[in-house]
Amino acid sequence: MNTHLTAATRAQLLAKIVRGRAQDHPEGNALRNIARNLTRAAKELREAADADRLPDAADQALWRARMAAARAVTGIPAAVIDYVSAPAIGYAPDLPDLLPADPEHVRQENELRARFLDLSRHLDCRDEDVANAVLVALIRLHSDYDHLAAEVEVHGRADQAPTTYRPHEGARTAAHLPGHLTVFDGGRILSELAVPFDITPGEIWQLIKTAQPTRDTAAAFIADLGAELAAA
């Protein structure tokens, strides 16, 4: 099938799904706006089936659909609109790496990616019921991805720099990475602690105050202190 006609079919199917969700939805007007723009894009794509680029009118209609999806809690992730333009522009939607620090979030991201790869293979099935079911599943997939991205933002990425805590009083400081807290006393490591990925700053401050040296760090501290006293 011509790429513009493929895109038009996706737009029309997605418009039908979105329009069906508008009734009794608190953001019904936004959903109808998305559906109208998808239908407009489908019309422009069909009329420009022999063109070698995405028609400007279709591009603008899809942009308006994305904005309507992004500005309200519609349950339609804006990223789903990209599946419509993808055949016409040669760009395949993807799931950007979240690089979560929490192993449970890593598992969830891997599961989402597996679902994504499986669904993408069936998006242009000639059976309209199957194609419709795939679009519904992609809406759910990207909603789950957006939720996971928000969780990773709170709990931390694997590549993020440590957060430093410096109390106003005392010699103790700390460096926090997702799942791990290193407490220092006067520049020496006092304790290394496994902490929850959703730990709050208030809980970290409390741990800085109450952390006790581990057996190894306590022995190292005493040895270093002895060496300093001997050198003096």
C-alpha cells in the first residue's frame, strides 16, 4: 500500500478510537478535537497519495492533534499520533531509553520494549479489527511508558550524578545515588547504606545524623587516626 494511504488508514482508525472515548469523558472536547484533526489528516493524506512528502495540511492537522493530546488528560499519549505520520515521513516511533536505576523499573522497561516490538509488527494488518486492537494496545503501552518515565524521574536514573548533602552543622556529609547512600565524616567514609529508591530528602537527613560506622569503616577510621597521631 502507498505510504500516504497507509498513514491515512492509521489516522482514520485512530480517530474512530478517540472519538469513541469522548462520550462522558471529562476531556471530551479535547478528544473530539484530536479526532477531528486526525480525520482531517486522513483526508489530506488520501488526496496527496502520489506526493513524495507529507502534505503541509496533514502535518498541521497532526500537530494540532498532538497539542490537544498533550495539553489535557485525555488518556491518549501524544506519542501515539506519531504512528500516523511514520509511514509518510519514514520515521518509526520508538521508546527512548529511560535508564532506570531501580531494578524493578529496569524489568518494567524491558517488558514495555518487548510489547512494543511485538505490536509494531501487526500495525498494518489488513484485518481492520486487528489493526484497531493494535492501536488500542499502543495507546495503553505509551500510557504505561509515560507512567514509568514519571516514576524513574522520582526514583532516579542509572546515569545520574550523585546528590550531595551538606548539613549546616557537624562534619558529616553524604552522597546519594538511587538505592545507595554514602555518609562521610570529616572526609572519610563513615557508612555505605542501601536505601529505598523512593527515599525522601528528610529521610536522608535523618540517616546522616544517625548513621553508625560499619565494622570495616570503623577499623579503617581507627587505623587512619592512629597513623595520623604517629606522624604527628
